[in-house]
Amino acid sequence: MKIQMLGTGSAFAKKYYNNNALLTAEAFTLLLDCGITAPAALHRLGIPLASLDGILISHLHGDHVGGLEEIAFRMKFELQRKPVLYIPEPLADTLWNHTLKGTMQTEEAQTLDDYFEVHRLGEGVVHPLHPGIQVELMQTEHIKGKSSYSFVFNDKLFYTADMRFAPELVTDMVRRRDCIVFHDCQLHPPGAVHAALDELLTLPEDVQSRIYLMHYGDDRDDFVGRTGAMTFVEQHQEYEF
């Protein structure tokens, strides 16, 4: 399995695009979150929409779902197909009723299923999305009262999407489950809804050494050399697991 970040930036980053990714394995390509900048990032990399086999959503903020309208409309009218959408069960109705319905509902299209081939995923179960990619959903804390999920891929990669500092969980993922961690990181404190860099630096060095930092601000270069044993994820670079 390979992961390539379409963007590594925070919700407000301009230089680094939204924190969305492509996972590929055995000719299967999964778009991991689809934020506002995802269509532009795909275009920049020369990746056609037809090459996407599925989309997996972690939560409903614009930098993670804001590109779904364009993807769905282009799939429908240019490619005459429904994109496959993998979504945590509790998010599906809210995605349609509170995010997409206002601009996408027509007389012919009344539900999320009219635009997408929707696969509603449960938590705590390993879901085989393809022979080369399986995912386990884990609800993690981001915004109080708003459901948000992190993912374990192939029991090798823990991808936090957006998550507050959870030292016990991250340590367990590294030490017990032997995962590499792609962790969102707010460079400036306080870490109100994301783990802040100063919080992550309190983790043991052996745990830090397995952490790659993503979802950072446009001033990332000011923090090079200040991340302990952790490494920044590089935009558009491929990582293999």
C-alpha cells in the first residue's frame, strides 16, 4: 500500500492544500477525504477522476468534504457513473442533509445515494475495501459534539485525520500495534481541536520516531528542526507500507 498526500495543510493553509490523500494498492485507488482543494490538487498531479475507485470520509468539515460536490457532479455528467463513497454510518445522513442537499438536490436526485454508491461503515470492524486495503474506523475526539474518525489501514498505518492530543492512544498504536502514525499537528499552541506540536513533543522518543506530521500551517518551514524525533509529511511524496 502506498499513500500520497494531495495536500498536507491545515484548513486555512493556501500553500499546502487541504489535508487529503490517495491510497493505492493492487491497481485500487482510494481518495482519503475530499476537501475544497482536492479537485485542484488532483488536476495539478494529472490524476483523472476516472482513476478513483472510492472515497473515504473521516468527518464533515469543509477541508475534508468540500470537494465532494464537484467530484459527484463531474462523475455524473462527464463520466456517467456514481463514485463509491465509504462513510462512517453516523455521518451519512448529516453529510446529505446539512452539507450537500442545499445545492445538489433536484427533482431526480433526492438522497446521497442518488449521487454516490454509498457504503456505510461501522466502527470497531475491519472493513476490506479491496484485497490490498482494509480499514478499521476509530471514533476520536476533535470537536465536541461532532463525530470524527481516525483510521487504521492494513494494521500498519494509523491516520488521525483531525484529532486532539491522545497520548495513550498514539503510544498504544506504536508500541502494541506497531503502526506508523500520520498525525495532524497544530504548530502553534494551544491545541484546542488538534494535537499541538508542543503536546506531541511530550511523547516518548520511540513513539515520536514513528510519527509523521501533517495538517500543518503554511509557516511549516519555520519549524524544521524543531519537531523532535518526528518528521513532516511531504506534500505529493509517496510513502509505502
